[in-house]
Amino acid sequence: MVYAFIQDVPIDEAGYRRIMDNLGTEPVAGSILHLCVRREDGGLRYIDVWESEEACTQAFDQRIHAAVDAAFGGHRPSTEPTVQVLDVLDITGAALSANV
């Protein structure tokens, strides 16, 4: 079942770019869509869509947390930013249809 969420993160664009550089160019398994937008307060908002909640958890455990830790010198907050889970009714799009 598709799993999607919104997450506001207290980092700037430079921090985000460091995370993305640490993730590398290989696609993250299970990710259907990752959208990063700037909030009015200067922080960032992630909108993510995953093949499943399990795929999301596995990606964070295996790749994403390590990339964040490396980007911030191991000084990642001990708690994750609040995640607002979305109730997905439908997902469409040419690029998405091959992944779902």
C-alpha cells in the first residue's frame, strides 16, 4: 500500500544539498516521489511518497539516516521531525505509473 507523508525540517537549503550529496545518485529503493519545498519561515518541507511504509522505514534505516548524520557531522537531533501521514486516495502520472 502506498505510504505518503509531509515533514517540516528545520534545515536550510545548504544542509539539504549536503544530505542529497551524501545519498548519491543511486535511486533510493521504494521511493516513488520526493519533493522538497521552501517554507515561508526559511525551513524546508518534504513531501514523500513511498511504495509502502516498510520500504520507507528500510530506506531511512539503511541510507537516509546515515546521509543526514554525515551531512551534519553526526549532530542530528535525537528525535525525528513530526511526520504528517497522508491518506492517499490516488496517485497518477507518467513517471509514477511504472513505480506503483
